[in-house]
Amino acid sequence: MIIAVADLHLGSQMSNKSGFYDFINDFLKPNQNDISRIVLLGDILDLWRNTNSKVLSQNLDILEDLGRLDIAKNYLIGNHDYAIFSFLGHDFASISPDSTRMFDQVSETLAIVSDEIKLRFIHGHQVDYWSALSFYEVFSQAMCFVDSDDKDPLDVWNIVYHFAETLPEKTKNKVRNISHDIQIALEKKLAGPFGGNMEGEKKGLLYEWELLQNVSNFEEIADKNSTSLREIKDFVDKWERTLDILDQHPSMPSDLLNEVHLTRRQAANLTVGLQEDEFLIRGHGHTPYVSQETRIADAGCWLRERGSYLKITDNQVSVHQWK
């Protein structure tokens, strides 16, 4: 049995840390012999506008509880803990000498075969921000180094400029030439409340898309995927139709929902190389679901009173609520 959880957001006041602590002690520990792997689908830590060392020290107890489980553990980084690669060896080790044994692997994606199912695990921002992923991951890393939410937006962008030096030249120039007004609009939209996600938000996705075009580089995406720019632009048209569906249909009928899921799978193919025969397991959406027909699932989140997880066993992916 594989268990997948996402979006605990330790470090945020909205985190359901106590519920997740009960989940570890009342479910994971008693079932260690039956669970072969735990996959943490990102945003387990929330480093945005928080001091990293403070987040780690205040939540080391729950991380160590996870680390002590006799189960293989994978940590996939999300947008809110994107800086984990930067401090994993240093900050973790300074707090806990056993930090290197907390997780068996820290990565951005995980592909495994369980029984007869091919599984691809990601956080999920790679789908929702496929058109500007290079920029978005730079922005996410910068947000991890802004210590409080009373910072001026320019403080965020100065850090963005620093990390943007690693981007392809055309994308880097786009980032550096964004106007002040677009900077503020992007910062407010991308770093806003938890409601801003593909599953829960039914307004403003086309507006967000328009903002992201200021930092999108379709030529880079075409080159990376060895495909034509025309094919990418055809997918752009399809993606815009999908965003319009999400904006216009608060209660989505199943046929439209399947269309949305299939479009998301195409986006994941562009960013993480999702294959047609792989079942996509993600987080980031904060709303738990499983679509067997389109082979995509979201583990939900652990915010406020919520708690959910995915169970993968006997060739089936199922979603479960915790108490």
C-alpha cells in the first residue's frame, strides 16, 4: 500500500498540524507493516514569507515522527517549500543530526510502478503554471526567502532577479523588463490566499493566464519538448478554453470535468514528461478527488479542519478523509 498526502503547510496558521499528528500516530504507525511507501506531495512545509529556520524548528517534532516510521518516504517539493533543496543539507543538519535520514529521497517528481499501475507523482504547480513554469519556480523560490508579509513587493522582485539569472536568456529578459504595475499584479495574484488554485477557484484564471504571458516563453517549451511552436500554440488555445470552462462553471458536469483533467495531463506531459499510461498523482489543488477515467488524482490538503489522503493498493487509487 502506498499513501500520498499533500499541502500540510506547516508554518502557516491554517495548517491542521494536530490532525496530521493524529494521522501519523493513529493510522501510519499502526499500519507500518502494510504501507510500503509514503509520498509527501509538496507544500508539507510553508516557507513563503516565513523564516525558514523558524518553520523547521517549530515543526521538527512532526518531521521526526515521520522520519522514525519504518516506511520508505519520498518528499516532492512544492511551490511553498521550493527552497528545500537550498537548505536541506545545511539548515536541517544544524537543527537535527538525524535530518539526512528523515526522507529517503527529496525530488520534484517520482515515477514508480505499483502492482500493475504506473504512477507519476508531482506537487501539481507544474500543471497549473506550465506556460511560465521557469519563472514560477524562480518566483516560488524567492517567496521562500521573504521573511514576512509586510515586505514591499519590490523586495520579492529583487530576490526574483537574483534567481532569474539561471533562466534562459529570453525568459530572463522578460522577467527583468516587467513593468512595476505588472510586478505588483503578479505578486498579488501568485502570492495571495490559499484559495488561488485550479480546483477551488472558479474566477480569475483567465486573468492570471494573461498576467503570466508577460513571463511565458513558448519557444523554450517547444525546444525542451522537441516539438513545434505551432503545436505549443495549438495547446495554448486548448488551455485557454479549459480556463474559461473553470471560470464559467462553478458546478462542473462530468463531461466538462473529464475534458479539464485530460488537458491537465497534456500540460504535465510538457513539464514533467507524463506518459499516456501513467496515473498522475498530484497535490496543490487542495480539493481531493480521483478520476479513474482520466487517471488523475489530487490528495487534497490539511488546512483548518480538513485532512485527506490517497491510498494506492490492489491496482486502485482511492481518496479518503481523515476523521
